[in-house]
Amino acid sequence: MSSTLPVNEKALLLQIAREAIRARLEGRSLPVLALQDLPSRLVAAGAAFVTLTLHGHLRGCIGSLIAHRPLVEDVQRHAVDAAFEDPRFSPLTDREYPELHIEISVLSAPKPLPYEDAGDLVRKLRPGIDGVILRRGWNRATFLPQVWEQLPEPETFLSNLCYKAGLPANAWRWPDVEVSVYQVEKFGEDLT
């Protein structure tokens, strides 16, 4: 991605995410965000994923692929969704909260990736750099660039992405599958 957020803005987004989760745990409404007092980059439309881990294991991950509200609101909402609405996990508990690690990925706008055939698709993907959206009809799924760490081989990466989309593992080889790519600026509570 071309522009990077300054450390203070990253820290603010992480604080907002953590405070939103705490509020939900305590049965309170989400904190009101004073958009007029925030840096312009944080109130501009932005798309983000919030990933939660506990002792190095995934605990929730929810986000947006397309910017449709202020970035700060997107982060706040997805922090709560990742903690309490990810269907793969039970809702976060008070006991887990202190050891929870929050990571935010701010996405660039997705761009279609034109390719000739399955081999060309594999050659054009950039492991570790590209987040990938795979779509066929109503079926759609994405993997953030971080997923390349667990699935470094493009064929395996794409097969698992097909499963996530509810398609057969080899669907990425089909000519009517659409692929888009995006990049992320990711940072966590250790600000890396």
C-alpha cells in the first residue's frame, strides 16, 4: 500500500478496537467516536479486518473488503464482530479479554486480477503481498496476505480459499472464477 498510518494513528485505532470489545463485555453501548476531532485519514472511508488471537491462536477475524464508512468506525464495529460474532468461535469471555491480542489490517481497494489459465493465475499471485478474493456466482471468500504464512504454496492457498467459499478445492482452475487482489497495512498491539 502506498500510504502508511503514523504510529499514533495506529495506536488510536488499536485503543478504539480494545475499548469497543471491553464495552460490549460490560454490556455498554459502543463508545461514541468524535469524528470531528480525529485525523482525516481515520475518518475517510476505509476497509479493515480485525483479527483477534489468544496465545498465538486465532480467536476471531471479521472485516470489510470495500470501504463504505469511516475507517475508525469500520475498525470499531469489526473489533466487536470479531470478538462476539465470528461463527467459528463462541463469544469472547471476560477471562480471555486480558490476554487477547488485536491486529488490524487496513485494506487497499481490491483490483481484478486478469489471468489466462490456472498456471497464469499461480504465476501472477504474490505470496505474502496479495490478499486474494475468489468469486464464482454467489460464492465468495477472501484470505488476507497473512494467510500465506500458513499456506505458502499458491495451489494450496487457492484450494483452501475455494473451500472457504463453499466450492470444490479445484474450483480455482475453472475458467469462470473471478479473482481480485488487494494489499494491507497490518499492525498489532505490539505496533508491528
